[in-house]
Amino acid sequence: MKRNSLVQALPLVGWLVLRGATRLCAADPLAVLCLEEADSLRPAYSSFIGGLRQGLARRYPGRINLYTENLDLPRFDRPGYRAEVEAWLRKKYQGVRLDAVVALGDQGSKWVLQMRQEGWADIPVVLIGGLQTNVAPALPSRTTRVEVRLEARQTLELAWRLWPRAKRVVILGATVSGYARVNQQLDAQFQEFTTAHGLELRRLSGLTMAEYRQQAAAIPPDSLIYYLGLSVDAAGVYVGPREALAELGPLLQAPVFVATETYLGHGAAGGACYQFSALGDEVGRLVVAALRDPGSNATNATASAPDCTRVMLDGRQLRRFGIPRGRVPAGADVLFEPPSLWQYHRTVILLVSGALLAQTLTIGGLLLQRRRLRESRERWRLLVAASFEGIAISEQGRLTEVNDQLVEMLGYRREELIGVELASLFSAEHRAQIAAGMAEGRPVRAEHELVRKDGTRLPVAIQGRSGTCHHHHVRFSALRDLTESQRAARELQAHRDQLAHAERVSTLGLLASSLAHELTQPLTASLQNAESAEIILQNHPVRYEEILAIVRDIKANDLRAAKVIASMRALLVRQEVEFKPQDLAAILRETVELVRPDAAQRGVVIREELSASLGRVYGDRVQLQQVVLNLLLNAMQALGAVPAGERTILVRARQHFDGGARVEVTDSGPGLPAASKPHLFEPFFSTKPSGLGIGLAISRRIMESHLGYLGAENNPQGGATFWIELPEVSTL
């Protein structure tokens, strides 16, 4: 009659589930009802609910509404109780939408599954520990059954290892009702273990608490005690599984072993403990998976709970029963260990150890510092003595130490230099700058002149830096003799100027024919004008207007010839490089006019596009003209294989984006070979069979000395463009 009364409560669950048939939305709170047939005070249940809540929260992006209901049937399953609970829950959940239901235990699972017949077909249901017999051979759709196995075998094997003197296994208590399948599994494992080891199997259950205390005190020491739990005694008094173990534990003469972690710390020695929080997390995963993909769970399914067993022991119980630590398996978690000496006096130990360590390190550090200081002084002495540069150390501007090289550079004796102001050793025009840098303590790197003892001057490069040595502010200065380097630089510049001059002479040699023609024209015109003037003067009367016109033509032709000769002379004569503001447009026009006769002979048309906004540049006029002349001649030579009438050169000049100037010489030739582009500006590299390969290299060096750049590129439409960039005068 009691079992049949379950049917009376089915309308309640059906009503609750029909309320949750609405499709789950990501923005809505996730509403899950967890229905458990026993009470809510069981430790395993509390651990499971915590894991379920965490599993839902980790996988569902929104808010979680977890409703828990405990029917408490083991204590209150009297006639009419279920109807009363049904009515109360109906009123409690009126208007509440549910998205999933989790049922625990046989009776709870039966209760929930009956509602499938009343329209509860759209909400996922997860059954735990229930209907694992033939009571419900077929599950409805969207129903997942989680099989839970409590492995007593591992705990029994661990107990046999820790307590090998045992002659019997005593099963104390029982699991809660509603988990018949779990009880069957445990019974089978108990029977199998005792048979395999030849042990006696005894059970203590169905007693009042007073009887449990009496029987527990009588259990022999050579026993393995396996505690299943005790919620309600035979008198119907609720005692609680952990509270019962804590009450019976002191009476027992043998260690108690368990299969769940919830009993540790309450009198259990330990075991291969199952973690119900992991089971709750797995159920949370199954619920969210079913809600996110309803089609994946259209049929029923059976899932195995994850293996969440860990060997956990209570160190206090091990010491109580004298269990050696050598029997504890590797990897086991031993809890509730008594504080060690380190834990009791950690602060004192740390302070004493720290003081001893600090003292040892201080003494060792001082000895090491003394040794290093001695070695450092010796290395410093050797370094200063072996340096090729003059070394000066000064304090407050006065020399305290000099090396032999500086003594030799200045011509003084060492005693004469010690105590002398370092700035006084430099030329008068540099003393103030040196003294200011030393007074401010800033790093100095410059070129100045030292005054020797005999009054001669010595160019030096000085590099100085201030620092602290033994709490004294000192100045370290290194002085390098620049006599040889300046002489080598002058010789190198002279060689470069000679090479550039030779390149200009060679370039003018290429223009010799066209320049001769250019000079012949004005000279021939002057001769003809002179002969005409002679004829006019022989006739009477003299026509002065014609004579004046002839004289003007002669003057113009002479000026034209003089201009050509001056341009040639400027390129041929070796002279000092003079940097000053230059009219770039005028240089370009003059250079183009110089090569135009040669271009005419080659059938090359030269066009100019000079921007009106082109500013002045800073440089040497002859060198800039040499670069442009070299680019024009190279462009004309590149047009040798181009058919007549298609040979063109465009000279374009415009203001650059940074205010400087950009000059481009573009030809209509075949362009630059890909293999030669990386080597164009290397010395002695040439694409012409008879070329020396120094023109472009010299031109790039000239542009670099002007803080500019020379580059080359092929044009998309054919031909090549050589370009130069120069900064404007105001940026220099």
C-alpha cells in the first residue's frame, strides 16, 4: 500500500515539468530541479549538490536557478505524507519554469518517469542511482541514466594491506533506501573479497543506537570494519551518518574503512574514497549538453559516472591503531597529520636560520669582495698600463692618476701632472667647454687639442665619464692621439678628390667631340662677322649700324664659347671642395646644356621638367654637376640600342616631401638587368664592356657627403630612373 501511494504524487511532478517545457534561451536563467528521496543532511548529498552547481555554472553562460527538494521518505513515509508534499510543492512552484530535472534514488526516479505519460516529453531528465533493475526496462526519450558504482573492493584491498591481522569483515550500517542496485553491488563485492581471502563476513544493521554502541564495543581487534552509513536507527531516530560514526568510533578496537570522503575526520581511518562532487559536476555537464543540443539526446542513454576515487587516510587513526607508514601505498593522501617541529616553530626556525645564513653570507661576501677588490685593482693597473690611449683620473677637476701613454703624449713627468687641472692641459679655446662638462658630470665625447709641455698642439679625441669609486666622485677620461688618423683622413680625402677629378676628366673626354663642335660654331660665326665687318669698312660711306650689329654678334659668340670653356674648366681644374647654398635648377640647366650637343649627335632628345618651387640646396657646385653629368651620360649610353626617334631622357626636379629636392633622370632604354641592380654602386662594377665601374660609386659617395642619397629603379613602362635626394638648406 505504501508503494502504491506513490502514484498519488505523480500529478505534482507532471505539473512542475509541464511548467518547464518552454525552450531554453541563453539569456534566461537556467532552472533545474533536483529531486532526492532522502534527507538533505547526508554529507554525500551535500557534496553532490555542490558539484552540480559548479558543473552548471562552468558550462552555462547565464544565471543558474537550482531548486532542491528532499522528500525525506526514509523518515516520514507515512500514509498521506506524499499527498501533502505534492500539494505543498504544487503551490510552491506555481508559475516557475523548469528546464531540466535531476532525480536521485529508486523512488525519485520512478516518480519522475511516470510523468512522461502525462506530457513531460520535452524536458531532459537525468536519473542517478535509480531504475537499474527490471522495474523500468525501457527509458523514455531525452532521459539519461547515470550508473554509479561504489567500489568497495578497492577499499577492502587497502584495508587488508593496512590491517593484515584481520580475520573477518564487519559491515557496519547500511546505505539509505532507494539505492537497491548500489547495495547489491556492494554485497557482491563483500562476498567476493571475503571468499578470496578466507575471511568471515558479519553485518551489523537494523539496530537501535544503543544496540549499535554495544555491538561496536564487542567487535574483536582482528576485524576489518567497513562503514556504510547510518541515518535512521531501528527506533526511527535520525542520528546522521557522520554523527553516528563519531559516536561509535571511540568504542571500536579496529580501524574503520569507508568508500566516501565525507566520513574522513569523523572516526574513519580512510579508504579508496569516492568524491560525489565530481559526480555532480558530470551531471551538470549532461544537463547543459542536453539543453544546448536537444537533437543529440532524442533517445534515452546510459552514462557511466567518472572514476573519482582517491586513496585518502586519516593520519590520526593510523597512529591510534599503530599502522606503520610503510604500509601506506605511494600516492595516498594522508590527512590530519600532527604539526611537525617545522610547523610548530616555523617562525623561530626561519629567524634563526635566516640570521645564520645572513651572517655566513656576510662573512663570505666580505671575503669575496676583498679578493675581488684586490684582483680588480691589479686588472685596472694592467689595463691602464697596457692601453694605447692616454688615461686620466681626476677628482674635482684635478688629476689624481695618469698612465705612461698620457705622460708621453704631453711630454711632462708624472709628478708634474698630478694635482694639475685637467682642463688647463687643453688649448685656450677648449678649456671652458672641458671644465663645464667636468663640473656638470655629464659624459663628454669630442675632439680637442692638448698643449704639450713644449707648447705644440696635439689633436686628441677625448671621452670622459663621471663615476663613484670608494665613495669618491671621480672623472675617468680617455684621450686618443689623432695625429695619424687625421693625416690618414687627409690623404684619403686627397685620393678621393683625385679619383673624382680623374672621373670628371674621363667624362669630359667622352664629350670631347661634341664640345669641339660646340666651340667651333661660335668661333666660326665670329670669323664670318669679322670678315663682313672688313668688307663694310672698305666701302664708303661706312654703315655704322651694320658694324655695331656685327660687333654685338661677335661678342655674343665669344661669350658662348667662354661659357663652354668655363664649364669645362670648372670640371677639369682641381680645387678645394666648397659647400654653400646652390641654385639646383641653374646647375641642372647648365649641365643639360653641356651635354646637349653630344645628345644631338646620338639622336637623343633631352626634356626638362624643373619645378618652380625648387629651393636651394647646400653643397659643392662642381661635385653636384659631376653627379648629374654622370647620370646623363649613362642614360645616353643606355639608349644606344634603342631605335632612332625613341631615344628620350627626362630630367625632372621637384621639391621633396621633407622640404628637400629630388632630381630624377629617366631614360627610355632597356632598363637595369635584375642581376646587376644589387651591385650598381659598388666600385669597379660596370654593365658596359669598356666601363671602369667607378662613376656611380663616386657619385653615391658625393651624395653621401652632401647628406643625400643616390638610387636607381626600373620604370613600369620601360627604361630606368636614377634619382638623387638632397636636404634643403634650412635643415642643415
